[in-house]
Amino acid sequence: MEQLTYLGLLAGCLLVTAPLELFLGVRVYARWRRLLLAVVPEFVVFVVWVLYAIAQGHWDYSATRTLGVRLPGGIPVEEVLFFLVVPLCSVLALEAVRKVTGWDAGYPAEEAERR
């Protein structure tokens, strides 16, 4: 059961933030191009960084808390999912704050709605 720890954490993050899309209507998934622009650069940078750290022996992952499925370079599948799930949940949280408070976060709401 310990092998599901990391995956369970990621599922928990998604479970907690999913209602933000459904009940607040933040439209993060509807604006998928914008979501990709937020997530893809971070994903690429951090996956490369982790692959480098693994190759240099600076980084390792618990075999007891991961599924044991390693992708090329030795990166666990959960770590790759982490770099997708956490930014997604962050964007959902940011958009929920914008929606509830009216904060423009540097861009007007009307501009966000047009895209």
C-alpha cells in the first residue's frame, strides 16, 4: 500500500481542486491553450532538471513509496505526473481566487474571457 503514497498525494490534489472548475466555473480546462502555456515550460525545465539530478546521483526516489515504474533516465512516472498535476492545481487555485475576489492578477477578466 505504501507504493501508492506519491500517486495518492497527486490524486488528492486533483480531488481537492476539481470542484473549483465545476462549482466556481473558473474555465481552466476550457482555456486549454492558456493552460498549456502555463504548464509546458515548467514541465520541460523541471523534467530536464530532475533527469540531470538523477544522472549525477544527487536525486533518488523511494522504491517503497512509488509504483516502481521508471521512465527513460530513471524518472518515476509519479514525478512526471507531479510536474503536470501540481501546476494544474495551482492554476485552478489562482483562477478560483481571481473569480471570488475579482483580482485581475495582472490581466483584466474581459481579456481572459476572450481567449
